[in-house]
Amino acid sequence: MKPLNLILGSSGKTGSRIVNKLNQLDVPIRLGSRKSSPSFDWQKPETWAPIISGVDHIYISYQPDLAVPNSIHDIQKLLEIANQFKVKRIVLLSGRGEPEAIACETLVENSGMEWTILRSSWFSQNFSEGMFLGQILERKVIFPKLNAREPFIDLDDLTDLAVDALVNEKHIGKRYELTGPELLSFQDAFGCIAKELNESIPFEEIPLDEYIAMLGEFGLDQKTIWLIRYLFETVLDGRNESVLNDFERGMGKKPKKFQSYVKETMESGVWNLP
């Protein structure tokens, strides 16, 4: 009998892709999200045990991010429940340069279960499915002034490795730090999209405090604003300004370039104006 794989965050950016790929491989899955039945909600620990019971492997994508204060407590509690139900393997989506994420990684590594850590850079898809899409559609980008460049990772690559870690044993005990093949500034990334659209997208840099104040004026909730400030101040301070070959080491192929992501995304029409 094939192992049953629980995908936490199954309706999210990584989880939905993993679900699709496991379905194509005819691998048994259980969905884990607030929309699933039974539902899974990180804010409601009473929902955790029923959905973990009977599964063999768990993919963990913590919402909203392992950087938030409750993450270490929640991951510890989840691992305790997983051990109670004799879960065999954990695949954790982590983040580069986040102290809280590293603490969660340590919990997984010391859990007594098989484990794989996927320490991820910023997603390329943040420009088409996440926080930067709105500004592209407005054809004007206002962004905090940053010096660091980022090696954006494509979610097709990340989830290919996540799926392989769930279904194969060769990734057990491995920690992968996943980057794309190149370093780009955010201005370069937005510029690449503008060039492919053959349009002008003005890019204005402002101090971080002004950017955060602007988010508040737009009505963004305070928890999300706190997380955005944390990520810009901590993760994008230059500590992650490096390209590594961990993806190629794990999958035997090179990661996708940002330009390739842009060309593929253009075909979806997501950046087209109404």
C-alpha cells in the first residue's frame, strides 16, 4: 500500500501544486486546509489530530510564515501529534535567513521522524500570484528602498523537489537551500516583466517607514504589515544574497531562470489589463 501524504496548505501556492503533481503520480493524498473536509486550521489546534490520524507523510507549509511568533510553538505541537499517530516522514517548507524558521527546522530534525527541509528564497510567483501582482496591474510600482538582490525560486522547481522528497527516500535527512540561478534586484525583476509586456512600469523607491505607512492607509491588517516589515528588514538585509546549487544537487537539473518564468506567465494573461 502506498503511503498516505497529508499536504498542509493544500490550497496555497506550494500545496496546490504539490497536490496536482501527486495526483498525476497516482499517490494517495489528504488535503489540509481550512477549505478541506475535515478542515485544518493553524489557529484551531483542535482540528489537527483528526486530519493527521492515519497519514504516513506530512508536507508542512506554515501560514502565514515561520517568521511569526507562534510558529515554533505550533510546529512543536504538530510534531507531537504526528509522533502520537506514528507519522513516518516530514517535509518542511522553510525560509532563508529567518531565525524562527531555523528553530522550527531544528524541531523537525530532532522529531525522531524522517525529514527533509526545503529552505526557500522568495517565489517568482509572488509577481503573478502574490503581493506584487496588484502593482503590476496598476502599471506603477512603489517599493521600499533596498540594496539586496534576491535569487527568486520558481514554484515549479520547489514543488518538484517537495514531491520527490515525499515519494522517494533519497532526500531523507537533507536540508536544501533553494535559489534560482541568478541574483536580481526587485527593480530588475519588475523591469523584466515590463519589458516582456512591452510597456512602461514606473518604479519608485521610498523609505521603508513610508512604505509601511502606505500599506496601513490601504487598509492592510496589522499582522500582515508586521510580517512585511519583518521580511524586508530581516530577510532582505543582504544575508541571502547568494546563489546555491542545492536544487541541482537534489533534482539533477538546473533551476528555472526568472526570465523563463516571465515568458511562461505571459501566456496566462495574468498581467494583461482588462
